[in-house]
Amino acid sequence: MVLGFPTAARRPFKLTRTDLTFFRQPRANFTDADLTYSYLTAAYLPDARFDTSVLEATNFTRACLRRASFRDASSIREVSFDGADLSGADLSHARLSASFRFADLRGADISGTHVTRGSSQMVGVKTDGCTRLPWRREVAKGCADQDAAGSP
């Protein structure tokens, strides 16, 4: 399936209950999209933008979302990022209920999510000194330099 979004298209994009499993599009722009109950399982979306998107019960399991932006994205129902690569992703101002089981969060900022330390939503996650969490917003020196240069 080839899916393109012209820049002049009306917003918000209504992609409710859409199956985009294995979708591949670096730098895809889903800004303002309604992805409620959609599947982006194993999608390849590095540097994608999901800013101000509605992500109710959206499934990003095993997706590559390196350096993706989810600023001001929202959901009440749990979003699944289980096993996803979110290294360097920005979820700092997202208002998400989410699961990150076995996800790669190295260099990511998930401080805007509603997860708690020790919860089952965080089992097996990979983090580093540059990962911002809801309970640890301060990061090691040098992380700002890494963010400017781009995450791994």
C-alpha cells in the first residue's frame, strides 16, 4: 500500500481503524491525525511526526519510531509501544496512557506519559542516562549535545 499525505490536505486526517502494519515512510507527517484504534505494528517511521495526534488504543508494537515527535499527542486508552524503537523520540508534552514493554527508550523523553516506576508498562525497557522519564526529568550532562547531533 502506498499512502501519501499532500501538504495541502485538510486537517485533521481521519485514519481511525486503519491498518498500516509494516508501513515504511521515514519522516512521515501524521500531525493532527486521528489514529484511534489503528495498527502501525512493525512500521518503519524514523523521524516521523505525530504532533497533536489522537492515539486512542493505537498499536505501535515493534515499530521503528527513532527520533519521532509526539508533542501534544493524546490518548486515554492505552497506546502500545511494546518492543518499539523509540530511541531519541520526544513524548515530552504528550498526554498518553502507554505501554513500553521491552521498548528501546535510550535518549527518549517520555516525561509526558502516564507511566509509573516499576509498573508492568515498563518491563524490560532499555534506557540510558539520557532517557527522560516521568519520575526522572533531569538527564546527564552531554545529553543536550547528543540531542543536537541526533540520537543513535
